[in-house]
Amino acid sequence: MTGAHAQAVERSWLDAKVKILKKMRGVPMSTFQSRLDDFCWRMYRYNALHLFPAFLEDVRVTLHLTD
């Protein structure tokens, strides 16, 4: 792992924490993992035109469902 890669990872983690914690004002900290999962999924699917069909596709693939 290069220093540049580590720096990019650290920056991504900082961005995630800032965005999530801003949205969590008044929300229990017990929901942090769920919100972090949501943030990561949205970052993974940032180029998806429509998120709901992308979500359904990810569920289908994850659960090994067929058409």
C-alpha cells in the first residue's frame, strides 16, 4: 500500500464521518453502522441513474435470486 493510497482511504473515511454525523444530529449513535453501510453503498453506486433498481439488483445478486 502506498502513502497516496492510505491518504485517499483516510480522506474517504473523514468525508463519510462528517456527512453521516451531520445527518445524525439528535439520532441515536446505535444507528451509526446502518448509516455507514448506507453511505458506503451509495458511494459504490454513485453512478447509478436510479438507486432503487440498483438496490433491487444488489439484493438479487447478494441473495442469489434468479429472474
